[in-house]
Amino acid sequence: MVLAVDIGNSNICIGGLCGAQHRNIAFTTRMVTRPRCTADEYAAELKFLLGRLQVDCATCEGVIVCSVVPGLTGPLADACRRLTGKEALVVSCTLDTGLTFRVEEPERVGRDRIADAAAAAAHYSLPCMTVDLGTATTYNVISAQSEFLGGFIVPGVQTSLRAISAGTAQLPPIAPEPPRDLIGRNTVEALNNGAMFGTAAMLDGLAERVEAQLGAPLTVVATGGLAPYITPCCRRAVTYDADLLFKGLALLWERNYESIL
């Protein structure tokens, strides 16, 4: 089993990759991202979480770390090394990803975006656009030739809702949920539906424009916790893949693990 660690701005997701080409996900768990935590603290928390799942860290054959919080990449890699005895493979654009980067600064592309794009190129029809609905909503466009063409980054749904609540006197904080109808009949519904259908409309609109620019039918794949709420609000076909990023990490491990042996 390979221990996969995805360090996001809000949460750190941990998964166990096993089976043929490590494509099976044995477990997932998560903890809150705390930028000031040390490797010692993260090692203790990881040991506790994995212990509850009865994961024997000593039997892990490797570790792969994907991080969009540079200050935590080292501490988490160190914490994993202490638990498993293995050096971590850290995701970057310099790995063998199966992609050709057609962007100005490949080294500045989010590591989660690289994992999503690598998985999409390997598992879905191209050209493809991935949509990851996290703290930020990130869109990646992959050409028919497996080229990473770039994409779009906008504030995430919950980020936007928190901002509008904090910046106004009469709009309450809400937790997003599947909308019952299109038009909100009260303030909470108006906020929720605006976020859900607004994001869906943006997704539809961007996909339509990308499809027109590429001149070919576009596959759209969505992932992230709010994707199941938003994809039903879309007018076009959107595939929901909850494990897209972990699939990408499995692929990157298979292509690159020998570099750290």
C-alpha cells in the first residue's frame, strides 16, 4: 500500500492506494490544515488517525505527497517518513506526468491541478476539462494530445459564501446544500441557490467556450465535496469523480517511484 497525502488549504486528505497499479483506495481520512504545526505534531495526529483505521504504517511501500501549502510540504513529508520509514515522492511538474505543459510557468501550477489533470488524461476521453470544487474552484484544460493548456481559478463556493456573509450586515453564514428549486424564496435559499446554480452556470459557460476554442467535443469531469450538489444543476453532461485526485496520485506514483529508491 502507498500512503497518499493531499495537503489543501482547508484540509489534509490521506488515502491508502493499493491493488493493481495502486488504483484501489483502501481508506480515506482527513484532518484540518494547521500551518503552524510541526512534523512532530503531524506525525502524532497521523499515527492516531491511521491507528483508528488499523493501518500498519510499517508495511507501507511508499508515500506520495501533493501539496498546495508549501510551508507544510516538508513537515508532512517528514511526519510520513517517521511513521513509514519511507522518503516521500513530492508531486511537481518535473515528474513524469504523462502531460506536456503548455503554460508560461509550469512550476507555479498547483500540485493538485497536476494530479487532477494527469488522472483525467489517463482515464477520460480527451480533450477534457476538470473542475475541482475546493477552497478555490480550479479548472484544468487538457488537449487531445495530453497537453496541459492551463485553465481558470475562481474563489470556491464556501469561500465566496463566507466572504459575502462577513462583508454584509444582513446575510447570514450558511452551509451549502442541494437546492430544492431554482429561485430562492428566502434569504438562505437565495444565497444557497445563487452559489449552486451560479457555479453550475459558470461551469457550463466556460465549458462551452473552451469547446468552441478547441473545436472538439469536451469531456467535463468534476470532483470535490460540493460537486454532487452542483453537477445536477448543470445543463451539460458532467461526470462526477470523487477520487480523481487520488487516481492522479496513483498514476504519478507508478510513473515516478523509482526516482526515490
